[in-house]
Amino acid sequence: MSTQQIRVSVLSNRASTLLQYLVAVFFALIVLVPLVATVINGFKSPADLLADPFGLPRAWQWENYTSIIRGEAFWRQLKNSTMVVLVVALSVVVLASMPAFIFARMSFRGRDLLFQFFTLGLLLPITVLLLPLYITLRQANLVDSLWGVILPQIAFQLPSTILILRGFFAGIPRELEEAAAMDGCTSAGFFVRVLLPIMRPAIAAVVVLTMVASWNDFFLPLLVLNKEQLWTLPLGIMQFQGQFGTDWGRVLAFVALSLIPTIIFYLLAERQIVAGLTAGAVKG
């Protein structure tokens, strides 16, 4: 290879690397700019926010944040949201991992038909079924109860979780299962002792997807929870709505504070999440 060709190759690699960085920065800005704008606008008064929604505050309204932190409502809603999210995430992973294992590792008559029955849940978004769901919850005395939010969220999260975990379980080599069977390990033992430790990154990714969907759910709690003492964080925004207007500065401050738990969880589980998604991409 001549010197000229080497220079062209080096320049091409540098241009490709620069382009990748520019694309990454572009998408990072798409994510970060709204977050930064939310935090900054949370320090503005309503008049300042309307006058200059994209600039820095003329006078930093620290009381927008401090009043929320000092109040009992935010911590009560945080506790309610945390309870709902933890129960939903744990239940979904436990309930979805078992049928996903069966659909991926066992052969029986009608397996594919039964799996397609589970995937039909993906075609039924919760917003379409709000009215019959509310009637069912009212008949079961689950209105104004956190269980009226938890149980439907579990039900509507199961189809997608089963679909995701089934792909991961199917990617585990059969030789590993045969080796476990030769050591006297049953199917249940193989599932608990071998597969679950291997599937930890995949389960972490599924847990995060479930938690984010549950944490941000607004319509179902709005439909079920009438008592303010049971409100979750997404419903907490309504406390800043008055008869004649909405204090958007405090709304944005409330939203910024409600994002902190999810950001902390993501930072703690980032390595497991990336490993799970990468493993899924490789197996797919």
C-alpha cells in the first residue's frame, strides 16, 4: 500500500469517527436539552416562564423546589409510586420468566398457539380498555386502592416481558442444559440455578423497562385513584392546577424532582442494562 493510500485511509477513518461523534452528540442533545430546560424553568416564576421560556431565570425562584421538598404531598406520592413500581416490577419478572422459559425450552402440543395467545396482549393498549377495566375494578372493589393500579399494570406488562425473555432463554445453548441434566439437575433446578444467574443482565433490562412504564403511568392512576392520599407522582402535577391557571414553574420543578429516583436507579443499573440489551442484540 502506497503512502498516499495510507493517508487516504487514515483520513477516512478520522472522518468516520468524527461523524459518529457528531451523531452521538446530536442524539445526546435531543435527550439532555429537555431535561436541562425542565430543571432551569423550574426556577422561574410563571410570568418569567411565559416571557422567556428558553432563557435563564431573571430571578431564581428557589422556593419552587424547596416548597415541594418541605411539603408532605411529594414524599407521600413518592412512597406510593415506589410501592407500585417495586411490586409491579418484581411481579412481572417472576410471572413472566416462568412461561417465557417454558415457551423457549420445552416442546409440547399447542405451544406456539398458546404463545400467540399471550402476544395478543400487545395489540390491546390499556387506553383502549379503560372503560371495561374501570367497570371490572369497581366490581372488584379496587377503586381508590393502589392494587387497582398494580394488578392492571402487571397484566399489561406481561405480554411484552414474556416476548423479550423468551428470546433470551431461547439463545441459551442446549448443551448447557444437557450438561446440567447429566449432573442430576431438573428443569426447575436448571431454571433457578443456571439460567437465572446467566440472565441477570436481561432481567435487569426488563426490570428497567417495566419500572419506567409503571413510574410514568398517568391515565390508570387518574382513572382509579380519587383520594389525594393515594396519588402517585404523575398525579401530583394536578395539585398545582388552580381554578384560574396553573403554576407551571412549580409543575416543572415537581417533574424535575420526580425524575431523580429514575435517574439514580439507571446510574446504578447501567452496566447490567447495557449488558442485557447488548446480549439481546447479539442473540437476535
